[in-house]
Amino acid sequence: MSYERPLLSTISTLLSRSTPVIHALIGPRQVGKTTIARQIQETIGFPSIYATADSPVPLDSVWIETHWRRAVAAIRVRSLLSMMRRPGNATLQTP
């Protein structure tokens, strides 16, 4: 069993809101950002993007643009899945 970060439930609640927002976890090294990010990905039940900016070389605007576009695409997929799962829509039904 892995350690569950205390902020997991708080962040999961914030992410469950219907407003699509791009979130970033920032903080000093070795405080548990990756651990909580992975735990959130496992529990939220919708598409998400994980990218680390921890690099030995400076990251440029291309890196930022690439991950921004991936996050925007994930938001669009989440929105589409949400619409398809609405009651009465037979396109996609989850058990």
C-alpha cells in the first residue's frame, strides 16, 4: 500500500468541478508533488496529462506549448465524454 498524501481528497474535490481548468502542482523538490499527481490521476476518472518540468536542461517555449496543447485536448475529451454520458444519450453508457 502506498502513502496517500493528505491533500489528495482536497485536490480531487477541486478537480471534480465541471469548469475545465488547467492545474499545475509546483513546489520545492522532494515534497511529494509526483506522488500526489499520480494518485490523483488514478482516482479522478477522466483524461489527464502528467508532465514534469524537472529537467537538467532549461525547457523552452516549445515544451510549454506542447504540454499546454495536450492539456487543452484532455479538457476537450473530458467535456465530450461528459456530454456523451448524460442520461438519455445512448452513444456511450458506462456500467
